[in-house]
Amino acid sequence: MNKSELIDAIATSADIPKAAATRALDAMIDSVTDTLKQGDSVALVGFGTFSVKERAARTGRNPQTGQPINIDAAKVPSFKAGKALKDAVN
């Protein structure tokens, strides 16, 4: 499912126009992004938690040459599924 298909599903499920569903989805994505930028997490009970994790610096290898390269430390977004989502998938 891509973004436009998700918008269609939201519009149908909530019985709202596609334009309103688009604005709602974009607002949700922007809110989660802004919260993660600040270093906070977003917990949606029953769905899961979006958070930021620290990835340590490490040494990798260039797959073409085999030469070692340094990979800098980074902050990466992560998602941990909640129990209800895990149960629904299984």
C-alpha cells in the first residue's frame, strides 16, 4: 500500500473527502516527524511507539573494493509494534 492508497482507505473508512484525508495524514506525519526531531517519542496505544535511537560509529567495508570505511554515529528513527498490532498480524 502506498500513500495514495492509504489516503483512499482513510477517506472511505472515515467517510470524509480525499482532500481532508490527505491533510489529516500529512498532519500526522509532520507531527510525528517534528516530535522525533526534538528527541521525544510518540506512543500510540495498541499500535506502537515511534522513537529515536542512537547508532554508534562503526567500521564498514566498501563492497566494491573491500577497503574499510568509517561510518559515523547517527540518530535513526525506529518503530516498535504494540501488542494489539502484533496480535492482529499473527
